[in-house]
Amino acid sequence: MKKIKPQDGLKFDGSNVERFLDDYELAAELDEASDYDKARQVVRFVENGETRAVLKTLEGHKPPDWSKLKAAMLAYWADVDTAVFTERDVANLVDKWTKKGGVSSVADYHDFRKSWDPIQAYLVSKNHVESEEELKKQFYQAFSAGFQGRIRDQLIKDNTLVVTVDNRARLPSFKTLRSAVDTVMKGQISLSFEDTRSSAPVAAPFKRRTKL
């Protein structure tokens, strides 16, 4: 077996997997190591801890098969390198809406949800946040001051607003908060519908024409 010599900076920590594999294969080529050698020795070039523990579970580690192990490493870590969304996207989205005065209509809410829902789903499914509960404060902050007041009133009406021992209000669970927002939005739709009906022109009563 040809030993692949250690090199400065040639250590995989779970990020930039493609660059690591390129550098590792170049080092192996310089030492005339075979694919079998690469599969056997790559663990020595991976940082000890979670990253190394994951590597040992991948296909191609045992029995050693470099083509399978390389493909498994790319499949597992490439997604980490090219994250679709991060928590920064949540902050940027909320900042965008607060600069516009906040979500203040049903149309705004639909537009906001089109961006928010995919980000939330991705962050939770990829364990970038422990749960949606970490996002509820930012979700609430995206609404205008007026709508925040309506949401708060709805929580009080539903008896779901959390009050601490020092008489300070706290947001309930994300699910409860979202339900209150949906209720407020449905009420807004009803009000808009009533306004439309009240402004509709009323047909004048039919008058019989007088013969001249």
C-alpha cells in the first residue's frame, strides 16, 4: 500500500468537499496511491469528531471502494456547501418588509408567505434551526404596528397570549401565533367584502313611463 503523505491544509472539516477531494486526489496521485489506498487512508485526512464519524458510515468506507466513497461524500456534504437558505435570509426578509412599513394587508401577507414558507421549511428540515419556535419572533416582527396590535388582540380574545409572572406578554407557540394571524387575515377579507358590498351602486326603482 502506498502511503499518502500529510500536507499542510489538507484536512476535511465537513465544508468545501469538492475542493478537499480535488486536493486529496492530487496528493494521492503524487504519491502514486491507488483508489484502494485513497479509500483506506482518507479517514486520516478528516477531522476527528462528527465529520469522521459520518465518513465511517458512508458506502465505500468498508470495504474500501474509492469511487463509491467519493460519490457518497459528495452526496452527503455537497448540500451543506450549497445551502439553499440560511437564517440570514429570514433576517433579510423581515428587514425588507419592516422597511416598507410591515405586512399590512391580505395581499402583503400572501406575498410575504411566498418567501417565508420555503425558507422556514428548509431551515427546519435541514436542522439549521431546532424548530419553527426559533422563528416566531421574526415572523411577528414582519407585520406592521397596526397588524401586530390586531394579532395581539386576537391572542387575548383566544386566551392564548402568554403572560409572565412579572405581567409581561410573550408570544405563544408558533402554531398558535400563525393561527391567530390567519384569523385576523380572514377577518380582513370579510371586512373588504362588506366594504365592496356597501359601495356597490343601488338600482333605482322602476318607474312607469308617463304617456304624453
